[in-house]
Amino acid sequence: MRHRSFLEYKGYRYLKLALFLCVSAIGAYVWHRHTHFNTPGGLGYGGTLMGYALGTVAALTILWLLWLGVRKRRYGASLTMTQGWLSAHVYLGLALVVVATLHTGFEIGVNLHTLAYVLMLVVVFSGIYGVLVFLREPGRMTANMGEDDVPTLLLQIQEIDQQAARLALQLPDEFNTLVQAAAQKTRLQGSVFQHAFRTLARGCPTHRAVERMQQLNRKLKDETARQGREVQGLMLARRTAVEKIRSELRSLARLRLWLLIHVPLSFALLIALTSHIVSVFIYW
Amino acid sequence: MIRCKLVETIHPDDTQVGARVGRAVSGEMLSLGRAAACKIFLPDPRIRLEHATIRRAEDGALYLEATGPVAIDQRAQTSVRLAVGQKISIGPYDFIVEEVEDGPDKPDPRLTLSFSLRAPVAGAADAAKAGVKVGVVQGWLSRRALSWVLSLVVLVLCGAWPVWHAFQPVAPLSVPANTTAAVAAQLRAGHAAQMPATGAMPAPSTDAGRMEAQLKHWVAGHGQRLDTFWNPGAISSAHQGFAQDCRSCHDKPFERVTDASCTACHTQVGDHVSDPTIAHNTLTGQRCATCHKEHQGQAGMRTTDTVGCATCHGNIRAFTPLTAQGNVSDFATEHPAFRLSIRQRDAAHTVQRVRQTPELRNETGLVFPHDIHLADKGIKSPTGPAATGGRVVLECASCHALDAAGVRFEPVTMAKNCQSCHRLSVDPQAPEREVPHARPEVVEVAVREIYASLAVDRYPVSLTTVNSLLQRPTGRAPASQSTAAGRWVEQNSKRTFQQMFAKTNGVCTTCHAVVPEKASDKAPVQWHVPAIVETSHWLPQSTFSHAQHKNAACVSCHSAKTSKMASEILIPDIQSCRTCHAGAKPDKEKVVSQCDSCHGFHPRKEHPAFQQAALRTGAKP
């Protein structure tokens, strides 16, 4: 049976629901705008009856979307599948952009209300990015790692280091230094941003060992030349393994980085939304 | 078919002496790797699933072909022919080729390999030893920490602080009831300016006190700014002066803006429905803000559009079942005929609003055929040039002049507009002598005076004594002569006066409807000229302006050229307006006209503040 991603859940059930929501919201807005809407100057705003209705739908949708954070941490048996929740989360989140935009009446200003709207947009668009990342990165990770995994690669690197250290003993000092530096100073793990912006590989000792040994090998002769090539071969293998691990960690960082925007801004949005509602009714 | 004997040397507990365990595998091809399907199964994570294969080449020799790193006698190789004594290192395993029987004549080569695990894997702890966890270093950048920080920032700046400010006590603002709108706005503006952001700071003596005062001052000022951060839209231009403080209008938290907030300044706005019963039945629950929505941009509060009016007037009976008004939803499709405000010829000259029909007449007491005056060939005038036979061609503007505001026309008066042609001469012999345009008894005296003066020329001898009061008569004139002059004056005066009022085209009856009155049967006839009741403001509920319509010819709306009687009403009917004015829906070559193009919602109260508007739209009739 073919794997069905959360986007195709139950024959795009929630895509259909979201489309229905969008179409009915747009229909209601257009109908209201042409029959009941009578603000001076023709400026739209969220304070009409239709505005309150759309705003209520949007606010309830936001609360439900936030509830995913609670739902996905409940591991007990449930009548619904988390995959279905995720599917609905994605599609209803997209529909929220339409409903909330209609709620604004296309009136944007420098105020709390627009802040809440912009926060909502940033959260949704970071979520769209997250969906794209989750569609793309797992496949890349599989292709990158092939038969290996990170612990295997680390063991391979250890082995390479032992072999290289043994071989380098019979070679000039610089070989030893390079091998030692590669073994001890190569950084595989970095912060989220170092992975995301590829700054981790800057001045990597393994890379330097490969490049430097290329030059050093030209000066070696006979038996030592063969050993030099072998050490360089080991360093090449080491570089491949190191880059594989880094690529893996980079993918992991990408899978996580967008959540650093998506989740905290969701909470900020919740507070801004509450303030928005309170402010509207304090100064009714 | 390769037949291979595998001998594994196991070193239990790291002892030097190992136990040798043998087994046999066979196949067309021997794979080495950690995959369970491999013939030579090497369970170690450092080894690939399929690390290498041993196969029989076409020359019958056995070859090892590596896909992973393989060292033969410590040299990395990818393909090598197997030979006795070779040491093959695959990851942590060392293989030694002990026997090989191969060659082109041997279809089933034999092979003996002994191997041992050189460096057993220490387990998952090795990964930790290498200092790498499978994951990413996050440090302080945890979702939870970021969520708390951002939420608190938003909560304090956008929520708590403005809420705190909203509940601060505000100094009561009193606007005297009779204050004009402008003054009240100033008062409110002054109230806003008293807020601590611009107000003078108190100067306590101690440092601590000063610090506290400064803090309060700063908090109050910035709290106010945060408050305006809640403002959902631009304040209308008129309200910007005092709208920096939300509570100028929003009196109490969680309560809607009351009408009292509006009428505190707007004292001169009339009610839409004057009848309190109808107002109660129809407008209960309606607030100023139902129509006048603030925060809608600088021009926001001024107008409301047709949809707002038609919600009630589109089905007016649903709101006031007994009303005489018709439904109005759109000027083009549903708008009744105009109701003309016509001044009546009763004693008080009351104004009645009458629905306009083609048959409607307005008796003013004036005799005036527009068609004769506006005839293309002209009309005879005493001042007309001889070349045209004394005819003058008149235009509308010859008599009707726009008022100063350009809205309606100045009243037409005898002296200004008529008398240059319609001279009040009494005798053809002396056309330059005119009676005043006044009441009949004044005119009667004036006629006598004119004839008396004419008598002086006619009978110079017999009228020597002019004034008996200033000088004594030197002698009496002969009775016959005196009687003749007196009789002449008497006869001519009476005849002419009679002709002026009784003759069909007399000097007065040309324009006026004259009524003869008798106190009794024997009493002489008294002529009575009823006052001309002129309606000057036919459509006071509309804001029509002639200046706005000056590009149209007068006759395109007013059918004056065919009007034979002054009682005909020349105010154009609604169909005439509709030839140019569409309703709210755009129409080709027509002007879109909303309700407020002609009508206002609030009736005006008389007030100095509205003098400018009164000048523009004309005084009430």
C-alpha cells in the first residue's frame, strides 16, 4: 500500500473542509458588502455584524489550531488520529488567512489589531514553510545517509582516525598534526543557526587535512608517498563521513528551525488576540 | 558454485587463545556484510549492509569486489584476486585466506577463510564518547523560553498596560449645555492636553519623591500612547484634537459610546423624527454611532450612504404603519413624486406640503403669462427700439437673478423687474407721470394729484390761488371757470381710476387679480388687491442649488415658454430630474445620486453656527 502523507488524509477531507470554509466566508463577505455594508467612506472594518461573525470564526479557529500542541502530546488512545489532526491543522490554518483577512475588511494600520493580524500571517507562513520542509527533508536525509546512520558513521570515523594515526607515524610531522587536528577538533554538532546557515564547516580541520595533504604528497617519495596517499584517502573518507553527519544534522536543524518561529509566535498571537478582543470591548 | 569454509577465531573475555569455530557456506556468489541475507554475515555497525562480494570471474579465478572500504594487506583495494596468505581487513574484521582452489578447470572453486573480530564495538556509548548527540544544540533558543518571552512582551505592551490605563480615573469633563460646538471641542481638546504627557510636572522636594513623580509622569504619558496603539483606525479630522485620549468619548470601559458623548458638543443637531411617539417606535436602540462610525479615516464621520436610509425608508410601513410617506429605496427606481411646500393664500400665508401632480395649480393672485413674455419674436416695450417695432426679446435672466449663494433666485419685484415696461402712467398725454405701486387708496390720491397738476396746465387762469393757507386770496375766480377745472379733474380721476381697476387690461389688472368690494349696496365700490403670495422655497427638504446646475438651460427643466398662466407650477417634476440623475446604481451618461445628494438626515436648528449653511441653502420659507 502506498504511503499516504498527512496532506492526503482521508481523501483530502480537510482540504475540502477548508475550501468550503473559504468559499462560504468569501460569499458571506461579498453578500454583506453589497447589501448591508454602510460605513462612511467605504472603508471596511471588523465591527459590523459580519465582521464579528468572521472574527469569531477566526478566533475559534486559532484556539483550535493551538490545541494541536496539547493534542499531539496525548499519547493515550483516542477516537481521532493525530495524523488527521495535523491534516486539519494545516488546511484550516491556510483557511484562517482568508477568514481573518476578510475580518479585517482590508483595513490595515499601525495598531494592535494589525499586529495580531501580522502575527497570524507570520505563524501561518512559517507553518507553510514547515510543511514544505517536512515534505522535502526526510527524503533528503534518507538519500544522504544511505545505509549508514550517525552512530555507524561515528564508529567509522573512529576507525579511520585509528588507522590514520597509525599510518601517519611513519610520515612527516605535519601529517601527524593534521590527522590529530582532524580527529580532535572537527566539530560535527553546532547550534541551530550554524547548521541552518552552514557556518559550521568554516575552517574545518578535516577539510584542511585533505587539502594540505594533497600538497604535502607531492614532496614525498617511494614508500612514504604510498602511505601519504593512503592517509589522504582516509582523510577523504573521513571528510565524506563528516559531511554526511553534518548534512543529517542540518536537515534535523531545518526540521526544527521553523518551529522556533511558529510556536513562540503562536503564543504571542494568542496574547495579542486576547488583547485585541479585550480592547475592542473595553472601548466598544 | 563457490564452496567456502569459514573458520572464526573467537576470543572470549579478551584472552589471547581463541577458540576456532568453523562452518561452510556456498553459493554462486558470496556476499559479505551486516545484512542478514549476506552469506558471510558480519554483525557490526561499522560494516555496510553489503560490504563486499566474492565471485568467480570468467577466467575461473576468485575475486573480492568491495563496495565499502576494504584493505588488503593494509592497502585500500576495491577489487583483488584472492591468494593464499592475504590479510583482508573489513572494518573491525580481519580475514586471512588460508586455502584457494580456483582456475578455469574448476567449476566449483573452494575457499577457506579464517577471520576474527579485531576490535569489538563498544556499543552506543562510543557515539557519546565522540561528543556528538544525534540532534542539534539549541542552547537558550528553546521554543518554551521564546514563547514565554514573546508572550510576556506582547502581554505587557499590548494588553496589561493599556488595560491599566483604561481603568485609571479620569477627571470629569463638563461642557455647559449652551456651549457651541467649537467651544466644546476646545474644552475637550484642553482636557486632553491636561494629561500628564504635556502637563506641568510637580516638583517635590525630596529626591525619592522626584523620582516617583518622574516615573508616574512617564508612565502616564506612555500609557496614553499605548492606549492609542489600540486605535483601530484613523480619527476623523474634526475629532483629532481631543481623540488622543480614548476616554474623551469612551466614557466607561466595556460600555458602548453613548449619545451623550456626542451631544455634549453637538448641541444643535435636530432629531431625524420630530414626533416622539414615532421616534420611540422607530429609532429605539439607534445610536449616533449606528450611522456615524468613528475610526473610519479623516473624512469618515460625515456621510452615510443610501443603503443606510433604505433600510427603513425602503419599507417605511414596517416602521410606522400610519405614515403617509411612500417607500424610498433608490432615486431612479423607487422615489415618490416631490412634495412641494406651497405658500397658501390664507390670512397667515401658511405653507402646505402638496404632492406634485401635472394638474396641481398654485393661485398666487398674479396674472403673468410666461409664454408671452418669453416669445421668440419679443414683447412690446415702451423702451423697445423703433427698428423692431418696440419689441424686446426677454430671457429668463432678464427678470430672475440668482441670489448671493447661487442656490435660488432673488424675489421678482415690480420696481426692479417689471416697471421699466409696465409703467404706471395714468394719462396718455403725460406718460412720464406714474402713480406709485401701492395700495388702491394711495393710488386714488395719486391719480387725483396727477390730474390736478394737469389741470394747472389746462386751465391756467382759473387756478391762480394755489395755496390759501400761505397767502390770502386776492380775489375769487369765477365760479364757472373754477367748476370746469374741478369737474375736469374729478371726472378724469374717477374714470382713470375706474379703468385701472375695472378694465380687463387696466394698469393694475394687467398683473393683479382685483376684487371689488362693497360695504353695503349703496356704498361706493372699494377696490381690493389681494397680496401676491409668492412661494420662494418649493423644495426645502432638498439641498438643490441652481449654481450647480448652471450648465443646463433654464427651459430644459422649467417649461416656462409654454406656460400661459402664473398659477401653473414650473418646478420640474421628478421625471425631469431623472433624465440626468441615476440612483445609487451607476447608469450610462447619468449622475449617480445617493440619498444624501439631495437630502440631509438631521433637520437643522436655527443657530449662528448654521448661518453659513443657511446662506448656502437658503432661508426657510
